[in-house]
Amino acid sequence: MSAVEAQLKAEQEYQSYRQRQDREYISDFDREIKRIQGTHKQEKVDE
């Protein structure tokens, strides 16, 4: 495998990884909002 082929393969793998990462990424802010909303839903059920 030449250096050019290795570079192309690495770029393809990285692009695949980035697409999956971007799709599945949940920021700390979003995670905290979901946690807070889950807490409020439980409080409403308990009332």
C-alpha cells in the first residue's frame, strides 16, 4: 500500500467516523436538559 493509498483510506475512515459522531453526539447541555425534564416528568406523575 502506498502512502497515497494509505492517506485516502485514512480520510475515508475519518469521514465515516465524523458522520457517525455528529449524528450520535449529545452535548453536556442537551444531556442536562434531558435530565432536568425527566425530573419534572417524575414530579408530575407523583402529584
